[in-house]
Amino acid sequence: MFNKPSLKQLSSIPKIGKQDGEHTSETIIHAHIFGGSTDIYISEYDGADLLFGFTILNGDIDNAEWGYSSFQELCNVKLGYFELEWDIHWTPTKVKDIPNIVEAGGCW
């Protein structure tokens, strides 16, 4: 992964289960990973490897979904000559304010 996050950046993401029970539109996305037309929006992290968030693979909004991803596996993904990239400019944002997630039906 290009621009791997620091431990401080990772530790700022709430633990898995911390946002459970909140209305999905109010869930905070704390990190964004992208590459090509793939977007992974991270809302929670287990502190070791497991991330939870909303993933849109290759721009396919019809099959986008909430789920778990392995941070280590994402670090090794190659998109042709490119790697996934940690969005160093991301600001924590509510799901309802992220057009890609809303358009893909990940906000209710």
C-alpha cells in the first residue's frame, strides 16, 4: 500500500463494535483507501488487522457493500502497476455526506 498509515492514524479509528447500533447514515468514516476506481471507506478497526467499512470495487456500485477487510491483505493489493493508497487528506465524515456511499445504497 502506498502511503501506509502510521500507528497513530490507525489508533484514531474506533474499535470494531464501537459504532454498532448507530444509524448507518450517522456512522463516521474515519479513513479512505483508494486505487483506480476502487474506494474503501473505513469506519472501525480491531487494532491488529481487521477493518470494517464500505467497499466499492472497480466502481461497481451495484455490488458495493459493508463488510470486513484485512489491512495486511490490502497492503499487498496491486492494481496493474499501481497499489491501493491511503488517503492522507481524508477528514472523518458521516456516511450520509459521502456521495459514493449514498449513490451505492450504503446509507439508510
